[in-house]
Amino acid sequence: PQQSKWQVWTEENVRSTFHKRFAGAHKGTFGTGLLLAGSDEMPGSALLAGKGALKSGIGKLTIGTSRFVSGILAGQLPEAMYKHDGLEAVGEGDVPKGIKACAIGPGLADAGKTDMALQHLMNTDLHLVIDAGALKKRTYPKRKGLVILTPHPGEFSRMTGVPASDIQKNRFQYALAYAQEQNAIVILKGRYTVLAFPDGSLIVNPTGNAGLAKGGTGDTLTGMLLAFVSSEKDVKPAVANAVYFHGASADLWEQTNAERGLLASDVSEHLPLVMKSFE
Ligand code: B4P
Ligand code: MG
């Protein structure tokens, strides 16, 4: 990409774009999000993403998952609402009303049902965060709502057919080309996560550490992105700040703990303290 078009997202960028809630706010101010995540063998992904969303300030959260998973989650995440068999319901065209954004993918194992749900979601104006089990080779139609794709290099390889090792050598170029081709925001994860936008701009995130190299941390980020796009108006800083805070939370943990001991749920637990230093 052209030199002038990429930037590192700095502490200063966060400070100038992230604001304290205004005193007269109510939950409707911060949007309702739908999270389609979790399956019987991966229930935790829905919990981690849900926690990431709630700790990031989403107004209301509905988690669409299996009855088995909602039974596990309800006691641990009582702040959320639950839509039983939510993936199937959306796949039949039953998209809940009054929501602003939907995140789909963490812990989803059924590719057919996931595709059906995505087809219906594409026909709405909702902002979509597409991750994990919902990422594959496909084309995205031009639509009003945002399409935000959050692959790690393995998933990006599955989406593009390019070997992960080649992607890692040219992260900027591959992310940007895909973002422009598909009119989507591509968040290519890893050390120095790259955010590529359809307008040709690129942001590089400086935060995070190898403590994040553990199952579940990506699910937390998906929930955080759902919250930030549901509650913020300005898209670019919303997604950049979500990625920044995700890494900054791991960095805060690392000041007093060994990286290897970091859990994805610790990332969410530390978020309020990290965000406090930017208010
Ligand atoms: P999956 O088994 O699909 O992993 P997952 O369920 O998606 O895990 P999770 O959701 O927790 O983490 P994610 O990566 O989404 O795939 C794992 C396989 O994919 C690996 O076995 C590998 O083969 C391949 N793969 C994954 N990452 C790769 C990479 N960087 N290079 C080559 N192959 C890779 O999200 C993790 C989060 O932690 C992201 O936000 C990421 O930016 C952050 N993170 C991870 N390591 C970091 C580091 N060293 N520094 C800063 N941030 C880091
Ligand atoms: Mg993941």
C-alpha cells in the first residue's frame, strides 16, 4: 500500500476518539447486538464473546445458541438474553427486531446452518462481524451495513486460497486487496493485527502480546467488536479501538503476570481498567 495510507493506531488516536458515556445515557443509547455463537462441543466461545461484548459496554445483548449452551451460559452471563436455537431461527428468516449488529461464528460447527443464517443476515442492514466457523471462501454482496471479517492467518488462507505463510509475508497487501474486492473491513489478526478498509486505508495495531496466543482470545475480540460497532457511530475508530483495547488488556495483565497464564476471560476482566485510563 501507499506509504501515506497506513498508520499505527496510537494511544493518542484512542484518546481522541474514545469518550466517557454521557450522563443521561440509557441502554438504548448503546445498541442491541445479536451474537450467534457456541455449539454443544464449544459452549465456551459464546460465553467468552458474550463477556467481551458486555464488558465493552453494549446496551443489550441477545445470544442465539443451542438450548444446551444457553443452559450453561445463563447462570454465568445473566446480563444477556437468550434466543434458543438462534442460528436455526435466523436461518429460517427469523432475525430479531431492534438490533444494530450481529456477530456470527465463534464455536459454530454446522457450516450449512451458518451459511443459511448468513444469507438472511446479508439481506438486512445490520453491521455484521463474521468470525471463525462463519469464515470461508465466498463473495459478499454490496450492502448498507458493514461487513467485518476477523480471520487469523489460517482462516484467511481458507478464505483466499493463499497459503498462510505467503499471507504472513505480505499481510498489508493481502488484507487490503480482499477488503477492496469484497467491500469489507478485514481484521487480519496476529502480532500487529492489520485492519484494512474498503477505502484503501490501513491501520496497524501495536498492542497485545504472546499471552493472547491461546484458544478463546479471538472469541473475546469478536464480542468486543460487536459492542463497539453497536454503540459507536464512527466505524473506523470503533473497530480500531476494540482491537487496541483487546491487546492493551493483555498488556496490562502481563505487567504483573506471566503471559502464559493469560485466559481469554482475563482479557475481558481487565477491560474496564484499561478503558478507564482513556476516559
Ligand atoms: P483455530 O483453532 O481456528 O483457533 P481459534 O479457535 O480461532 O482461536 P481463537 O479464536 O482463540 O484465536 P484467534 O486466532 O481467532 O486456529 C488456530 C490455527 O490457525 C493455529 O493452529 C494455526 O495453524 C493457525 N494460526 C492462527 N494464528 C496464526 C498465526 N498468527 N500465524 C500462522 N498461523 C496461525 O485470535 C487470537 C487473538 O490473539 C487475535 O486477536 C490475535 O491478534 C491475538 N494474538 C495472538 N498471538 C498474538 C501475539 N503473539 N501478539 C499479539 N497478539 C496476538
Ligand atoms: Mg478465532
